[in-house]
Amino acid sequence: MSYRALRLGVNIDHVATIRNARGGRHPDPLRAAVMAVDAGADGITAHLREDRRHISDDDIERLVRDVHKPLNLEMAATEEMLEIALRHKPHAVCLVPEKREEITTEGGLDAAAGHNHLAPIIRELVGAKIRVSLFIEASAVQITAARSLGSHVVELHTGAYCDAHAEGKLERRDEILRQLKVGAREATKLGLEVHAGHGLSFETVGPVAAIAEVTELNIGHFLVGEAIFTGFEHSIRRMRQLMDEARGGASAMLA
Ligand code: PXP
């Protein structure tokens, strides 16, 4: 089994959450993005929500203009968001489900049931040479649907795995991890690039980083939270180190 390089996408949404708690400009997510890149992030991820509760339209404009690493724009599959993506042409768009009342992105996109709605949006994004990723649960149905919709990437939802870990439900956690591994393998066989993310922390990142087929992790809330105690740069460097150790440890075991 060969290991591909594992990229770290740093999600800066919650820098904007703190800024918006008081209005004004501080702390600026653009400054955080530049710092994240300096600390070793391979890309920046930002979710422009319909209600603009954290990242704003102006943030997206500045991130596209001033950050010299790929921007992964997370967004709902709506006409409004499609128009914004086509205008800014980020490196990638990750389509996520979005409910107004949710605290964070709950569950994956239903790519199978949403086929007719998603197909024309994905076609337009692909036509504009934007890489398209679908944020899905690691199920065969969703992975096959993502493939038939023509997306380039699937991002496997690690939220349930992290929740099970936090709740001490270790058998459940390990079962979800097994599903993530099977899903990553199936998606790769279908020619899809595999990313993963949601809820990852220093405690939970290792086993996901060790999945050979996963090429990118998108991590935000924990890194911004940890920055309060140790600084943003330090939290990113430590995450990068744990990812590399998990990858190196896994390949050493196979060698
Ligand atoms: N990946 C996707 C598709 C997401 O929607 C989010 C949350 O915005 C993340 C990764 C990052 O999750 P977290 O902030 O919990 O690390």
C-alpha cells in the first residue's frame, strides 16, 4: 500500500465567529489564514453560510485575493452560492448540507437523494474548472452517488467518530473508523480523491491521518479553540506533527 501526501486544510470560520461576536474587524480571518499558511497549512477552508454567521462575502473576496494557497470554499448547493463561487473561482468548492438552525454542519450531504438538484450545480462548477468535493458519510451509496455526479473529491464526515470518542463509546468509535477506512478505499477505487474532516482534535486525528487513501484533512474549530491556550501557530504545527507521525508510523508498520 502506498501513502500519498497528506495535506492540512485549516478552517478559519471560528476566527470570524469571534470577530462577529463584537462586530468590527478583530480578529481578522485573513490574518489567521496568512498565519496558518506560515505555520504549515496547505490550504485554507472557509464556509460561507446562508446566514453569514461567521465568514462574510468580503472575507471570501480577500481570501481569494490575498492568500497564496488553495482556498476550499464550503457552501450549500444553492443558486446564490453557485453565483458567488463562479465569481470568485476558488480552487475547490465543498458542497455541504446546511440547515439554518444547526450549530454546525450536521451529517453529510445526501448525494443519492439530492442527485437531480446537485447535478446541474456540480456541472457548472466543473465547467468553471473548480474542483468539486462532496461532504458525505462514508457509505457505499453516497460514494457511488458522488462518483456518478461527477465530483472529483469526497470529504468523509468524521463528526460521528469524534463524538463517539468524546462520549467514551469506544466500540462505536472504532466501528465508525472502520467504515471510514472502507469508504476511503471504495472511493479511491472509483477514482475519487478522499478528504476527511469535522470535529478532529489532537486526540482523534491520528487514526484518520493513518488511512492511506486520505489526502487532506480539514480542521478548524479545535485549532482555533486551542489557539486560546497555546497560540494559533503552535496549535497548527502540533496538528501537522501528529498527522505526520500517524502517517509515518503507519507506513513504518507496513514496511
Ligand atoms: N469539513 C467540512 C465539510 C466542514 O463543514 C467543517 C466545519 O465547517 C469542517 C471540515 C471542519 O470541522 P471542524 O471545525 O469541526 O474542525
